[in-house]
Amino acid sequence: MRLPLAALLLGGPILLAGCAEKAPPQSAQAAAVQALPPGRLTRPASLEQRRRMVVDIYASHPTDALSAEEMALYRLLMAHRAAHGLPPVPLSRALSITAARHAVDTVENLGGFHVGEPGESRAHAWSYMPYDGRNPATWPGMWEAPGRLGTGYLPAAYEISTGITGPGNPPMTPAIAMQSWRASPAHEDVILNRGQWSPARLHWRAVGIGLYRGVAHVWWGAEPDPSGQDASRPTMAGL
């Protein structure tokens, strides 16, 4: 079994780290908006794209229910924030479904967690939506994922990720995920609202947790979840 891999937009691969989305500067965000159609910048998967998926991530999945391991990871994240004098972030039903569906998509439809060349963050891609940290036109593929999935969370959301590569997708654990992120300053910044993620710019008001086999995704939002913060994360109707 290999240890978690990294693909940081702020540097090259780092052992025992995950993947962190970079908060884009306003000029880059404007360029991304201009490069894509008006209205919602990304669209849900087409019926043909869904037929090609091994697991249709637009359909309800057993991982939609929050697991004990995911709750344990949430508690570790909040304990880490508390140790630095930060308040807890409400657990979001919509962002947790997004995180869980992305973890399933990563494993089942993309073949597991993998990273690309320095600067490229394919861990943030979806099976029907490419992501390249060097190309601003692809960034909305992350920001708008909760809305594309129909969770009701429409504001931009951001993701940190980590994964274990190896035969059979060895399981990710809350402890391994935390070890990975705490070893990476870029991920610590997201979790602890530091640097470009400071409360002056982004104050976390919602967080979602997803663990599946060798992958962990955690989604963060600066707006409250309109569908409610509910630790049970029941399956949402229509998903």
C-alpha cells in the first residue's frame, strides 16, 4: 500500500498530503466567467455521460448516509480548528452528499485517486468534468459541483482531497486523512482559514465530508447550507 499522494496547486507533489483548491484571484475568476456560457458556468452530466458511468453519481447511493468514519473525520477537523481557537463549522447535508458522490466518482468512474503533473490537480476532476489548476476555465467545475448534483447548495464550494493508491483501493481512515492534511501547509490554511482562506475573504459556514475506499474529499462553503445542517445526512429526494 502506498501512502496518500499530493497534488498541490501551490507547489509540486508532497508525500502525505492531499489536494487543495486554490482560491482564484478576482481577475482569474473574471477570465473563467468570460470563457464559459452565461448563467450557470457548468452543466450537469448529459444522459449519455451518465450511461457511460460505472456508477451514476446523479442517482442515490448508499454513501449518501453519513458513516461513522465520516463523522469521526468531521470531529477530528473540528477539534483541530478548536485547538487553534476557531469555531466549529456546521456539517452540511448538501456538501456531504457532494463529497460522498465525488469520492464514489473518483474511485468507481475515474479508477481511483491519482495526481497529474505539477500544477495539475486531476484529483478535483469529475468523470464528466475535467479540472486543471493551470486553466481557469476549468475551475467552475469544482465551484459549482453541489449545484450540478441538485443538492440545493448553489454558492461556490471548495475542496481538499487526499487518497491512497494501490491495488484494491485500500481504505482511507480519518486518522490518515488528517495526517495527510496536517502535513501540508496549503491544506492547513484551508482548514484553519489562513492566508488566502482568511475569514476576511472566506468564512466557512458549511462543510461536507466524504470517505470511500482510498479517497477522502472535504468540501467547504462560505455560505450556510439552505437545505440544513444535519449530521444524519439522509438521502435527498430526487438525487
